Amino acid sequence: MEVLRLILAGLSQPARGHLAMLAFSALVAGSFSLGVLAAPHIDPGALSVLRFLLAGLLVGAAALATTGIPRSAFVAPWRYLVLGGLLAAYFVLMFEGLKTAPPVSAAAVFTLTPVMAAGFGWLFLRQRLTGRMAFALAVGGLGALWVIFRADLAALRAMAIGRGEAIYFVGCVAHAAYAPLIRQLNRGEPAVVFTFGMMLAGTVLLALYAGPAVLATDWAALPGVVWVTLVYVAVAASALTFVLLQYASLRLPAAKVMAYTYLVPSWVILWEIALHGAVPPVLVLVGVALTALALGLLLKE
């Protein structure tokens, strides 16, 4: 921890935001690799209720142990309902979409998030894209698609938009709106406290929506992959990533924050190598290089 503090002390606030999003993209990639395996075995609403509940307990404990949770943080609680509702919708629709959408097509939909985030950034915060940022988003999108389709142009041309992709697209719209709204709605609360409020609200909304599914689920009969996925998405891909996203969104424009989603396909490759030994073709590295170029452009002030 002391080494981490020394590293952070030497970084500017925007650089800290970029570092947070680098970790965010790696953790999110794991939820894709595991989520595809778990989605057929459990209702997405039921999984999301437990995910938010467990992650909320962890974030709440972290908030109490560090900054504390002042009463002033709960002024205008509607803010947490808005943000919690957006993220709850994203996760439910993600797992619902993965029931029928092939992972490749779903990942392709996910790469639309940065462009939509840029649009919401202008709508909510009047954040404008520079020419370099627009070029970087385009390059990053091209690189991500190249990675997703494993350098196979025929596979890209053959992509069909089905019901699962459409469902997941709606979830990605909610995710894209979330990043700029953090900066719009935050009133100076520390990231961990603001995240706890959002997760508490999201848990309540999900419980109202998916309560019957939670009661109807035979939890004892679920395969082990569901429990592994639940623990991972609650701890790593929820509690940690929500704090990282809050932290970065207060230091970077929305388009830069969401541009890190372009790195997710590259991280997924590493996850697939680790889990299944699936090594991609050499040509796929061209896409990885394009996403790295895009991030390099975005790192420039």
C-alpha cells in the first residue's frame, strides 16, 4: 500500500484517472469470460440482486473504515436512485442478452459505449470532443472490432443483430449515460461513499424488480461456475470497478473514461488464454496495437 501511495503521489489527477480505468478494463473483461458461462443457469435479475447486495456490503464496510459515511452524503437521495437504476439495468440486460447473443456479437455492441458516452457527455456536461479525441475513438473502435472478430473480415460482414444483441444494446446505453451523470450528480462526496449510496439504491430497485426470481431460484442446485461468477462479479467486477469508475469520472471527461472499454477485448483474450489456453491468431495483435494507439492519443492533454 505504501508503494501504491508513492506512485499515486507522483501522478497528476488525470493520470490517476487513467490508471483507475486501466484496472477497470481488466476487471470488466473477466466478467465477460465468466458471465457467458453462468448466464444460462440463473435468472439475470436474481444474480444481479445478490451481486449488488454483496458488493454494497463490501463498499459500505470500506467507506466506514476510511472516510466514514456522513449524513450529508444522503442529501438528495434521488441521485443514487438514478445512478443505481442505470447500472442495475445494464447488468440485468447484459446477462439477459448473453442468454441468446453470441459472445462475439455482444462484445461488438459493447464497443459502441464510448461513442454514446461522448454524446451523453455533451448532453449533460457540454463536454466537446476535440478532433484528436474523435480520431482516437474511431481508431480504438476499429481496433476493438478487429480483436473481437479475430482479424476475420468475413465474420465481421456476417454479423447479424438479433434479439440478444438488441437487449444488450439498451443496457450499454444505460452504462454510457452513467459516466457523465456521476460528475453531474456528485456533490463532493468521496468516491467510495458515493458508490455505496448508488449500490444501496440499486439493490433496493433490483429487489423490487427481481424479488420473485430470487425466491424461485434453487440456489443449492446451481453449478459451481455460477457461484464463482457471482463472487467475482460482486467483488472484482462490481465493488472495485464501481469505485474505480467513480474515481476516474471525477477526473476525466466521459469520452475518455468510456474509451477504456476498447481495451476490454484485448483483456478478454488474456482471460481466454488463462482459462482455456485459447491463443489468438497473430493478426489479432494488429487490433491490440490500434487500441494502444487510441489510448496513447487520449492520454495526451
